[in-house]
Amino acid sequence: MTIAQSKLLFEKLVSDEPFRDSLLSAGNMLACKVIIEAKGFDCSMSELRMTLKKYIEERSLDSEHNFSSWENVIPE
């Protein structure tokens, strides 16, 4: 995944509520990967994990945003 694609995925997490909700409620990283691939993103599990972790960490200070069903710990 390029830096531009990574930024785009992060921006999509911030701006697209249905996409964000589907990712944050997915049962595991494989399910997350399937969801993002369906949206045209191509990245490794580690890149996806890094992007989700960044999103969760940046939003943890803002109580109005959704958090993962994993209690903000990225699953394996």
C-alpha cells in the first residue's frame, strides 16, 4: 500500500460511517481485509492493522466517535 492509499483509507475511516462501522464491528482482521478489498483497497494485514490502530488511537480522545467492538484492541 502506498502512503497515498494509506491516507485515503484513514480518511475513509473518518468520513464514511457505514464503512467505519463495518470495519470496527468485524470479528477479525481477515474480515476487515475482505471489507477493505471490496472498497478497492489493497494492503497487507500489517498495513491494515497499523491504519486501524492509528484511527482508534486518534479517536480515543473524542468520545463522540465509534470504537471497535474489540474494546480498541486490534484482533489477530
